[in-house]
Amino acid sequence: MSVVLWHIELSHYNEKARWALDYKQVPHERRVPMPGLHGLRALVLTRGAQRRLPVLELDGRRIGDSTAIIAALEAYRPEPPLYPADPAERSRALELEDWFDENLAPPLRLFVWHHTLPDTDAVGAALFTRPSPGRLRLLRTVAPVAKRMVRMDFHINDETAAEARKEVVAGMDRLESEIQPSGYLAGDSFSVADLTAAALYTPLLAPPERPYAPPTMPAPLLELREELMARPGADWIFEMYARHRGTSAEIGAAPAAPARAAA
């Protein structure tokens, strides 16, 4: 039975799941539902348990949530490990995974959406690496309603976006404070903590090894990106990608030139 990842290309939670699959070299298919309908697809796949992607089909199971996906992959293919063997280091890695999932990813998503939603073409370019004319036409048709739904779903407005920006910067403070003498966040080797912290910043920082990087960014995103790129934490994120992102395990993936965000 094939392994299938249902994902959204730009999403940082989805990049977290993709990286785990690629790091463990688990051959898999990738499927992208029509944005706007992806919540319905997630609900159908998980029988109502999960309304967001990613969802992984593995050994007859359908697993939602990037953290649960990585846990399932650890059992499915233990090597190379993402969970440290030492109990204390493993506890630290899982705590940091949870912290970045809950305290960095949501505000970064909110900030990116706030400044991307006004431009429907920019939304399409971000969501579809290889857009079909039909999908783009449908996106433009549903955009007015979809934009309002996204803003309501994630409570996006000027005030929450300003607060989200502060939280993204605070996330970088936490990241830099947690880097150990080894250069990793937990123990002496790459773990789920490093993968999570690095992956969740990528819609903004877009390291060259990150697939599906946005081709353009609105000015407020570029401004924040420039601010973060001047920090040691950004250097660390780029180093994690250069060392550990590896090659795609997607079945039938075509080699591609590294993607870079437009400045």
C-alpha cells in the first residue's frame, strides 16, 4: 500500500511533515486538494477528526496533525531517528516541538495570511507551484468568500497581525536561547526539535532547500524577513536545511533548482 501525503505546498506544518518523510526517505505520493476545499478533504479523510492538512495515509491509517505524523513515522521507520534515545533529551525535544507548534506557527501563519490575502494572484502563486488554468479560475471565483472565511477562521485583522509579528520575533528569541553547544536543540544530533523550529519559519525565511517556496512576498513580509535574516537564528535555520533537508522521497519527483523567495 502506497504512502500518501495530503498537503498544502506553502504551509509550514505541511513542510514539517514533508521534511520528516524525506529525512527518513519514505517513498510517498503527494496530493494537493483545491485550497478552500482542503478542510473538507481533511474531514473526509480523517472521518471528522481533523479539519486541517497535512494528513498522511500510512498502513491503512489516515493520520492528521504533523506531530502525530512524525510519531507514526518514528514507529514505521525508526532510522534515522528524530526522537533522541536519551529520555531527558527526548523529553526536551518533544517539549520544544510542542512549543514551536503552539507559539510560533499560528502567529506566523496569521501574519503571512494578513499580508497575502489582499492579492488573489499572490495567493494563487503561493498555493500552487504548478497551477492549472482551471484551478486558478476557480480560485479567483471563490476568492471573495474564501478570503473572508480565512480571516474569520484565524481571527485575522490589523490588531492580531501586529501582535503576531511580535510573537514571531519572540519565537526567534526562544530559538536562539535553546541552541546547545552541539549546535542542536536537544542532544548532540538532529531531532524533531530542530526539524520543527526550522520548518515552521520557512514560509518567511524560505531557505533554498525548502520546496514550494513563495515566488514573491508582500513588502511587510520582506521587511520582517530582512529583520530576522540578520539574526543568528536565521543562520541556524539555513544550516539545518543545508545539513539535513536532503533529497525528496516523493514518488516521481522531478529534480528542481532550489527555490528562492523574491526580494
